[in-house]
Amino acid sequence: MRIHHLNCGTLCPASARFVTGSGGLFERARMVCHCLLLETSRGLVLVDTGLGTRDVQDARGRLGQRFVKRNAPRLDPAETALAQVERLGFKREDVRHIVPTHLDLDHVGGLVDFPDAQVHVFGAEHAAAMVPPETGAKFGYQPVQWAHGPKWNPYAVDGERWFGFDSVRVIPGLDAEVLLVPLPGHTAGHCGVAVKGPGGWMLHAGDAYFSHREVDTVAPRSPWGVALFQRLKSVDNAVRLQNQERLRGLVRAHGHEVKVFSAHCAVEFDRLRA
């Protein structure tokens, strides 16, 4: 099995120093939408999809004016998951499964590009995203991104233990283990996606944290910009912080066995892709 690290949407918010903790105060930051593409004997599996082709074509209509203004996405068609799948010599129909960390707009914009794929998600996340917008805060959900009717597979948090975390095994029969690992806080059903490949385990932690500095086992810290964003955009900030501490514990105790990375940290993406 081969594992590809894909950046499916470069984001360039203002002030690199404020957002990432390094670079100039007036320099644009660089953030990524870090996705995984797994080549398995049962077809391709995408972990997150990043921004899709329709998001690139109609960013303000599908992502919203506030998101576009705040994050200044590059909107490069070549960065979409579909374009990268095709450059690797595959067809969209070869993507059989999609496993999102959660259903925020910058994680599932590509769902519509793979309409035949099975979509595996925690039931709590699916339920929260399906609530009509007028009934409460929607945070990063954009119902237009699943208006095509994806093939949802919702799961309850009921499974085996994985390095001290609850987990649910999905997609039986693969030549790779793919687990949903509950990491709520950012959203109600937010999860990490653990994948065991030829090189061992890796955990895509989604938006459980945003900067590699936050899981530093010696002196963890969060850049001001992402600290503020996470506090304001979490459904349960206390639980989010607890899960960050659990992830630091995982890195401290099992960093030699599990590669942990987040969805938007360009430093982690560059390190793993290299």
C-alpha cells in the first residue's frame, strides 16, 4: 500500500507571525489542507478532501465571503484532490472511500468530486452538520458541499482501544487499518483518523490542533492567531484542550510508533511529504 500526502488547498491568511509564530508581521502565512490518499487493494481511500473543484470555481458562493477574506485561499485547480488523483494516473471512480476528520468546509469541499465514494464519519458529526442553519451556529459547515447526497456511513463511538484512545475500525477488508479516533471539541463529532501502513501508524488529527508547536512535548505553545481562532471556533473548548493534552501524551510516549500531524500545519506537511 502506498500513502500519498496531498495539499488540497493552500490558505494564506494575513500575518505569518500572528498565525504561525514565525515570519513577518505583515507577511502572508502559509497553511495547507493536508489530506492522505491511500492506495489499497480495494481502491483509493481519501482522508479529508480539502477544497474541491466547485469551491475553486465559485469560492464566495460555496466557501462564503468571510472565509475567503480571512484565509485568502490560493484557489488553484491543480491543488484539488481530483486533479492530484488524476495526475497519479487514477480516475475519480477509483476513490471508493472518504474518511473526513470532520465536516467543516475546508475538509469536505471535494466530496462532490467523488460522488460514488462511501463517506465514513462519526454519527455525532453527521447529526450536527445536518441541523438546518437557522437553528444555531454552524461554525464551518456549508450544506451546499453535500447537497449532491453523499453515501454517508455514520458510526457510534464503540470499538477497541488504540494507544489509550477509543477507536472505531472502518472499511473492513482493506490491506490497511483505518480507524476513527474520537477527538471532539473543535466540532461535536471531530475525530482523528489513524492509518497503519507499511511504515507504521500515523494519526491525522484534523483540527484538534493547528501548529506543530502545540504538540511540542517540552514547551508546547500556540501562536496567538490560531489560539484565538480555536477558542472562538470550538463547540467545547475545554474538551478540545483536554484532547490536545492527550495528543501531547501520545507523542511523548509513542512518538516512535505513531506519526501525529494536523490538517493545516505546513511545517508538518513539508516534513512528511519529504
